[in-house]
Amino acid sequence: MLHRRIFLNIAAGAWLTRACLVGRAAHADQGADRAEAFVKTTGEKLVGVVNGPGGPQQKQRALTEIIDATVDVDGVAQFCLGRFWRQATPEQQHRYLETFHHVLVSNITSKLGEYQGVRFTVNRTIPGGDTVKVDTTVVRPNNPATNVQWVIGESSSAPKIIDVIAEGTSLRLTQRSDYAAYLSHNNNSIDALIGAMRQQVEQNQAKG
């Protein structure tokens, strides 16, 4: 009886382990499928705005709506500020988040003309923990094709873009490094950084 009980316990444990692994694999597949569909829909919306009719202001409004709905702007902003986020006052945090949003939108809209005729294709998905990377190819007229990975956060109820990796370079890591370098050369002044970010927005608006 003892040997039989041990055997049954081992069998039950093996079955539960297998069930958990199968459940995790199914969940990963569902997350990958959802992330791929999300990126495809988002990409089509972006391409539709860039290639569609309308003036710069109209397109900026449309792009702002897409960014607000699909990008974890506050999460990316906090990541880019790194350890300085905890050092900032609540008032500085508010101004920084607001300015970061304007920087993100203005950086995209200031380059609208460079992306006329753009198209993209979704290649594959790469699940990994709480994120899924969706590999795509972006093609612009008279330019070589670019490999772009969209990093999608899956921890919340709705997928959100938390990073974009272009040709192996993470945009949020690059931004974080740039902000850290600026702060180190400006007495770690968050106010100075916010001022520089606002100047960047003004410069982008002047280009538009």
C-alpha cells in the first residue's frame, strides 16, 4: 500500500506539473497572439495617419490619440528618468511627465515627411516573461528596410508599448542614457532637464 501511495503521489505530481506547463504555454501563445494583433492594428493606424490626407496639426492630433491609447507613456517616462524619478518632487514629476508626453509626440510628428509612403510587415513574436517582442520590418521609399521590434507589456489588462528596438537599439535605453548624461553635466538638476526637453519640443514645432 505504501509503494502504491507513493506511486500515485508521484503520478499526480507529474500530471499537475505537466498541466501547469501546458497552461503556461497556452497563456504565452494567447499573449503572443494578442500582442501581434495589437501591433498590427497599431501599425496600420500609424501608417494610415502618416500616409493619409490632412495637414500637420490634424495628423498630430490623430497621432496623439494613438500614442495615448497604445503607449505606456508614464511608465516609459519614469524608466527614462531612472533613479532621478525618486529624487524629483511631486511637482517636478508632474511637469516632467507632461513634458515627456509632448517630447514623444513632437519627435514623431516632426518626422512625418520622412515617412511618407511607409509600410510595414509583422514577422514573428517572441514571448518573454511579462513582455512580448513583436518583430516587424519597416520599409520607406528610397531607404533600406529596417528591423523594428515592438516590446509589448502584458502585465496589465490591455497591451501597451513599453519600448521600440530599432536595428538592435532600444529607444528607451538610449533616452535614459541621454537624460543621465545631461543631468550629470548639469548638477543633477531635474528642472534644467525639463527646460531642455521643452526647448526640444519648441525646436521640433519650428521644423513642422
